[in-house]
Amino acid sequence: MPSPVNPYSDYGVALRTLGSARSWLALLLFVCITAQFVGFSLMWWTHHPYKAGQAKFYVPERTRFDDLAETLRRMIGNNNNSTQPAPNDPAATPDVFFPGTREGRKLNIREQWETTYAMAVPLTQMLGLLAAGSMAILVFISLLVILIAQAPGVAQTIRALKWTVLLLFIVIPWQYLGNIPFRSVLYGYDEMLRMVGPHVVGEKTYPYQTLLTYLRFVIWPVISLIILLTASEKFRSGLMLAIGHPLQSMIQGRPGGAQRPMPGADKKIL
């Protein structure tokens, strides 16, 4: 039966370092998911982010930069011999249903709040993806160290690796990788505005839309946190089996040092 490694050996120190780094990354991912839930809660249940304390849609005024961008798009389209839709064609008019876009309607969010959301949401997405990917790598390296050291806890570490890979799968922003219907647990700012806007303004919505909103911004983060905690517990149990109890170092002694005699070892057995 394999025995746990000494906590003060090279393998023990490596495993403890990997465990500490993985714990900090798990905390970072927990903060990112919680921060996004708080951001949705402020936008959904309060009126502080909106001007005059009331959510409304408005059509932003076109600027010279918008006209210049439209002219450049038409020039590029003409150079590519692309057909332009007629002015009366419905395809020529921008879709005004989706808020948060340049052409359509926008929510009357305060400038300070909009700037904070526009910077914080992508930051949480980036940090959450880095944390989930780094955790998967650290758990895999820990599994290799345990296998090389021939220590116990391999089964628990493999289970932790499976849960961590599942966590990485739901953190990857699939919505930015093409026409993939699966959504990451970390939402984007435009996505939140598109789903939250009609509800907070008071437009007519259907019950299934409200249900989808709760599933996307409430239930999905809760499921991800459960997966995160499960992976953390599996990894902790595997690490404890591999390193052993801290009192083990008092029994085995540090490498290079003399072992302490057991109580009663100097007594003769009659």
C-alpha cells in the first residue's frame, strides 16, 4: 500500500505549493462569478444604474463618426461589387429591438455605471477564463507528482481533474467562437443588456423569457459555483491523502534529521 509523502520532502513541498496556488485561483474564479451576479442584480432589481432612477430606451443621435463609418462601409461594399439594399427595404433599416448596439435603442444607463460595466465585465471574463484554465493545468501537474511519488490520493485527484475540466468547459466563452448555442457562465455586457433591457423597461415579455433570464444569470452561476466547490473538495481530499496528516512529520522526522524516538522505545520488553 503506498504511503503518504513527507510534508517536508520535495514532493510534499511541491504538492503544498500546487495546492496553495490552486486555492488562490479558485478564489479568483469565485470572485469573478460573484461579481457578475452582483452586477446583474444591480441592473435587474434596482434603479440606481439608470438616469433619473427609471429605466428607459432612447435612440442615440448619430455623430459624424457614425456617418463616416457608414460611408466607408458603402465604399467597401461597392468595391467588392456587393449589392446594397434599397432604402425602403426592411434589411436596410437597422434592427431597433436590441439595446446596447450603436444603431438600435440603448438603455439610459448613467455614464459612470456604463463605464464601470464596460470595463468590469470583460475583466471578469478574462480573469475567470485564466483562472479556470490555470486550475486545470495545476490539478494535472499535481496528479503527475502524486503518480511519480507513488503516493495515495490518485483516485480523488483524478475526480478533481474531471470536475475542473467540466468547470473550464462552462467558463470558455463559446458565444464568441461562432454560432454556438451554448453560453458561458460568464456573460458579456451586450448580452446582459439585450436580455435585461425589455424586462427592466416594462415592455411586454413572455414568461419563458423571464425564465430564461433567471436561468442564464442566476441558476447557471449557482451551478458553476457548486461545480467549483466540488472540484475543490475532491482536490483537497486527494492532497490530504497524498501528503498525510501534519503530525506525520513529527513521527517520520524531516529529511536529513534524526528521527525522534517513540515513547517507550527504550524500555525493554520482559
